[in-house]
Amino acid sequence: MQNEQIEQIDSFQEKELREHGAIEDDHLQMPGEAKMKIDLHCHSDASWDCWTPLDLIPDRCREMGIVVQAITDHNEIWGAKALEALVNSDPRTDLTIIVGEEISTAEGEIIGLFLDEKIEEGLSPEETVRRIEAQGGLVLLPRGFDPLKRYRLWPEARHRVVEDLDIVETFNARISRPRWNEAAVEWSLRNNLPMSAGTDAHRLEDIGSAWVEVPYGQIDRPLDLLDAIKDGVPVGDWTHPVWAFIQKMWGQVRQLLEA
């Protein structure tokens, strides 16, 4: 964690952050200016394993106080672009959508943010990073330390692309055990990389369970986001993967019954 982020929290919160990857919402006390919530990892029904309708996401974000929401579907950006257009067509909107993609490289997943074009799956991590950067996007490492996440970026690949990473997801609400978020915190500290939190939401109800709390401001460009999160604090509550799976399956059954 960069020094600016450490300065935002007290010793108790720093201990909690190091041990869990984020501060629990009830424990967050950030003095000073107005704050807003940013979630940089979320799925829609453009992902093969998610049934969340795009048109329900804006109201859910507003309900949960999310001001900036990245949509990072698996190997697709059409959903994120459609949602961005939907949100931008509403003159009353107070929500910003970041077009992202959770890209399956030949050695695990990498997230690209602020994308204009889809990046194909199956490329090397280095080529994937190069294509994200060619679009002016940001490179985010999601849940990169959990050995039970079969699509995590391989450790060897993580070492090779570390100089090109812009953000490390130190809190993933769907990680198998909190200690893997802790490992992400320690790795980001060693490499002086900004930390983020992501819901990794595959259900509508999961949106709003994790975020980075940052000073209020407009996020239009990659540099705006980097400037914001360097002064931000990851916040979130971990859900046990067994319970998360049950909730996800029940949600899909319920959608089928209501269809």
C-alpha cells in the first residue's frame, strides 16, 4: 500500500487491512471531505457464468452507494459498453461505468480497465498487457494469490508482468480464504502498487459488498482513477465460498422460476 493510503487510516484499521485485505464497513472512519465508493470487479449476464441483467445494475449501484462501477465480464466487453451507453443516456445519472474485461490469458486472468475494444483470450500475459496498454487502459491483477482459484494468474507470470501492473486487487469478496487477500496486501506493499477491492459479483445482490472508499471526484480517465485510489481505502465483507455458491445457485433457480 502506498504511503498516501496508509495515512488515511488508524493503526487498528491498518492491522485489519493487512490481515483481511480490506476494512469492514462498520469499522471505516475516514475524516474530512466527502467520499465515494468504487468497485473495480463485477460481472453481468455478458459473462457465461452470471445471470445479472444489465438494466438492473444501475439501480442496485445507486441503492448501495456505488458511484463508479467497473464491469469486467469474462472475455467480453459488449455488456459493459451497453451498460455505459444506458447510463450515459440518463440525464439524471450519478453513476460512472468503466468498461473492463476479465481476460483469460494463456496463464490465468488479468483485468483490463478503460477498454474500447475486446481483447481476445488465450494470449500470453505479456501480449495481453501490451494490448491493454495500447488502448490506454489500466492493468489490474485480480485475486492473484488464491491457489483454489484455478484461473488466477500463475505466479511465474505475475512475476514477469509486475512492472506493468497498475492496480492490485487486495480484497476480493469471493476469495476462498481471507488469508489470500492478506497475501495480496503484502505483495502490493512490497511492489508499491495501489490496492483495490472488488465484489467479483456474479449476482445482483452481491453488488455493493466491496469497494474502495475515495475522496469524491469525477472519474473520466485512467489517471483520474489512479489518483483517486491512491488516497482510498479498500472496504468489504468476505463471504465463504460455499455460502456464495449456494446463494448463486438459488438465485439462478429463482430467476428460472420467475421467468
